[in-house]
Amino acid sequence: MRLLGFFLALFLVLVGGSYVAAGRTTPPTLTIEQPTGPIGSGGTLQFTAGAARTVFARVEARLEQNGKTFEVFNLTTPGTATVKHLDADHLQVTVPIGKGAIPELQQGTARVVLVATRTSFLRLRDVTTEVAKEFQVRLEPPRISVVSSKHYLNHGGAEFVVYRATPADVDSGVRVGEIEYRGYPASGAGIPGADASLKVAFFALLHDQPLQAPVVAFARDAAGNEAHASFIDDVFEKPFRKSRIPVDDRFFSRVVPEILAHSPEVKVDAPASDLLAGFLKVNGEVRRLNGEHIASLVKDSPAELLWKGPFQQLGNSQVEAAFADARTYVYNGKDVDLQTHLGFDLAVTANVPVLAANAGKIVNADWLGIYGNCVIIDHGMGVFSLYGHMSSIDVKVGDAVTKGQTLGRSGMTGLAAGDHVHFTMLVAGHPVNPVEWWDPHWIQDRVERKLVDAGAPAPAGTPSATNDSAAGNGGQRAERSREREAKARKAAPKPRRGRAAR
């Protein structure tokens, strides 16, 4: 009997110890990655559950709102959810939870609750973890209305709009086709006392977008609800030139090795002696990488206009190549490449001072691929100017410059065949026709007039509004702009052989 009692006591101790040990089993982990903000008609719940060897007795998710409970996930019947094993001990669940997935959702506060259970040592106990998170359900779209009037777009050109978006904290701007242009507070454009909902935006119809590309002002909240408004009065086609550019080994040997030396990430799958292969890499891949770098520079443009009045063209310069020229490159009598020249090539004499077209802040003052030594000025609110092929640079990144300040001197660095400056204007990183920005009438009518109408003081020396701003005169105004550009090109000396940029 004593022996029996001993074994019984030992059994009870072992069972009790096992039960206690089971209670100390590490519980599952639960981490909610989404939603990080409000949800609307669409929304996603994403969470990660962790347990040794991802052995779970239960993983569930439910949504609670106004006393109602909606099951959104069950590990045994995952339904439309995506279940992904991140590693041996973690699985990630992604499941829709917006009103589209749960029609009963209402505007207001909701809560998601997650529960995960794993079985303990010897399956004696279940260990459970529960986490919850509150978020907002927003089903009412924001509101947007256009305040300014008379908006006309030239193909390859820019425009400006004043609008109101509410609530004031929503993302807003202008969408042209698939490209979105950010809106900025109107107070930064010089409208005193402007409330936070009043915004302005520069935007463009790019040279390679269709004339019929839809243009809308939009306002989009964090839940994905969006409102938009159409506002463009008319769009005008712009003729672009086509040209044939002869290239040869002498030109290749001068420009290609230097550009590739500055672009170590670009690999040429051909012998160094194959200059054509190197040129095609430069004209294609290096050009593309330059565009991506420019796009990275324009993301943090300040929310204020740093410039005033029309932009300044390089003094006494002749136009050697214009905006959106379609260039066919000819080597040994054969067409070898096709690229579009997105700027103006301006030449005077060798090593002339290059002046800032308007006030702003330097964001690039270094070598930039096909542009060689290149300066880029941020003029605020997504507007930039670019100066390429310079022989020397006299400014540095971060410098504030004034209109007419010397940036450096002209040259033939990068993909250039002669001494000149490649100049272009950029809106949110996209090249646009500089002719408009050089035109005092365009600046007054497309930008300053709209700001004055919205409450900004009239710029000093600005003429009173003309009949061009009256309804129905947009086509006449655009036609006059085309005539001015045509006269400027006709008056410019003919390009000198060998000076045009390649």
C-alpha cells in the first residue's frame, strides 16, 4: 500500500507539474499591420500570427461596430483571405474589410479583434492571445470645386488652377490621364488669409499624352474615397518638329566614354571599341536613369512660390533645337535610334555666363548623365528649371538664387556636339515647353490673374486684365501664343552646323 501510495503521489506531482508547465507555454503573437488609417468602400485587414511551427488551434478575426459583430476571417475556412507563411513560425493574413466586403458597415468608429490559440505541452491546455484596434470608417467622399476660371492647355504645355478641397487634410491636385500633380496651400502662393482648404496646382498635358487625355481636379481621403471636377475650357494641338541627326565615331569617342564613366551602373554588353553600342546605351538607358533621378529630386518642392514674373531666356541666344523635337539618329547612312528632345538648346558664344531664369533653390549642381554638368533650380510648388551641358558650375545644392544670378558657364559636356545650354522647364519632374514660361502674357493670364482673382495682391507693374480673359477668347489667346513663338523662331538665326545637341 505504501508503494502504491508513493506511485500515486508521484503521478499527481507529474500531472500537476505538467499542467503548470503547460500554462507557461509561450502564447501566440499577433501584430496588426493594416489598417493604418481610415477605411472606406475598400479597406484591408492584414495581420501576422506567430507560433512555433505555426501550429494553431484557432486564428480568427472579427469586426465590431454599433453592437454588431462580423466575422472576417477563420483559419479553418479562410474564404477570400490570402494566407501566407512568412517563415516556419509566422503566417500573414490579408483580407478585405471595407464596405464592399461588409455592406453593413456604417460611417464612424469600428474595431477589429483578433484571436489566436495554440495547444500547450502534451495538449493539456489552450493558450490564447487577443488583440484589438480601433479605426475610422469613412464613406462620404470629400468635396472639391474649382475657383479659378479660363483654363487652356497647349499640347506639351502647362497650366495653373485654384480650387477648394474639403476636408482640408485630404490629398488633392490635378490628374491628367494617369499622372497626378500635387496641390499646395494657396497661402504659399501669396493669397493672404487663405483658409487651409484653398489650394493651387501646376499641371501639364505632356507632349506624348493624347490631346483627349482626361483632366480633372481631385480630392481623395485616406480611406480612398474620391471626388473630382472637370474644368478645362479647351485643349490646343501643338506641332512638334522632326529632325534627322547624323552621328559618327568621332562624336561617339568624345562623349560616350565620359558619360559611361559617370554611370558605372550601366553595363555595355559589347567591346569598348563598339562605340555605337555605347552610344545606344547612353541615349537610352542613361537617359532613362537621368529622368528617374530628376523625379527623385522634385518630391520635396516647397509649398510656396519662390519666383515672380516671367522666366528669363538666355540673353542674345539663338534657338538651335526646340521642345519635343523628334530626333532620328543616323549612323553610316542608317537610322539607329529615335529620341525626343525635351528642352531648348540655346547658344551665344563659347563659355557665356548662364543665368538663373528665375529665383529659387538649387537642388542639383553636378554631373547628370546626358546633360553633363547640370544645374536644377526648384522654384517651389513643383516648378523647376534645368540647365545642361555647362562647362563649369558656380553654385551648390542648397543655395538660394535670384533671377539673373550666374549659375556657371555654357559648354559642351554630356551629350552635346557644340557649346550651348540645354534649358527646360519641369512641372513635378515632367518636361514642359519653356516658351510659355518666357512669355509675360502667359504668366500674367495663366498664373497671376487667377491668384489676384482669388485674393492675392496684384504684382507691381501688372497691366489690368485684358479681354483675353473674357469667355470665348481662349482660342484667340492660344493662337496669339503660337504666333509669338513662330515669330521668335523665325527671327532666330539659323542653327550653325555641328552645334546642335545630339
